[in-house]
Amino acid sequence: MNKVLIVGLGNPGSEYDNTRHNIGFKILDAFADALKVSFDASRLAFTAEGKIKNKTFILVKPTTFMNLSGKAVNYYMQQEKIPVENLLIITDDVALPIGQIRLRPKGSDGGHNGLKSIHEFLGSGPDGYRDYSRLRFGIGNEYPKGGQVDFVLGKWTNEELKIILPRIDLATKAIRDFALMGMEKTMSAYNNK
């Protein structure tokens, strides 16, 4: 695993900055800062590249909007010749409490439009899931019935930011360890923190 593709899901445009749905972008921005690299506009995405030890990290923030995330993921997997086991998707998750991170080597899309798009572009495994790793970041589900869209597209409150900022730091360490130690050890180290 000398080259890894790390994709943070979100929507492009300043109106989506600091929204719960864009936590994938926010985590990748923090990881890029840690690598001391910056993003450039590229085909279908903003991209950056950095190294830790002998690992090359290709960072991708798709500009295709959430519903077409798979187009950018597929393009960069082909372009960089990245096997699916070296792919990590970072996404928001309403099923997890705010700030909780959960790493998984595969799974369903869970109703998430970004993951749904990735499944469509990459195809499905024999069990109906796609075997690519994901880091799910909990955004909580404190919204009234029928209010999910407004909630996920809403901005973080100041109280929520106090919770998530240290957890973003933890997520960046999990990204590093995914590449350096592999998914199994990383899951053991981070899933119950």
C-alpha cells in the first residue's frame, strides 16, 4: 500500500462550508494541513498530494456535488491506478452520535447519496455491498421528523464545534494509520475511542 486515495465527501461552494454534510472536506483540510500541502483545482475535484514515511496520500475533495461523488472517485482510482483496498472514503453519518468515528472495511450506503453514487460507479460486490473502506464521522440526529435534509445541510453550532474539533484531529490520525497499519489495526485502535 504505497499509494492511498483518501476521498472526503462534501459539496463544493462557500454556501456549504462548515455544514455537517461537508465534514469529509473539513477532515481532509485538517489532514492536508498536517501534511503541509494545499489543494489545487483539478479534474472533477480539488486534489493534494503528500507523504508520510513511504506512503503517498492522494487527497480528493470532489467538486461533482455529493450525488455524483462516485464519478470523481472512479476517475482518480483509474488515473492514479489505486486498487480498491487502498481507498478510504470519509463521510458524515446521522446514525452516529456527534463526533464519534467509525471505520469499516465495507458496508451498505446507509441511505447516504455520496456512498450511493460511489456504489453505482464502482459496482457492487456479490453480497450487494462494495468492499471499500470508509471512515464515518457522526453528526448526530437532533432534528425533527422530516428535517434531515435541513439538518445535514445546516452549519455546525458553536457548541457542536467544541465537540467536533478534537474529533477531527482524531480522524486525521486514523487516516494516517489506515495507510501505515492497515484497516484491521486502525479499526481496533479508533472504533471505541
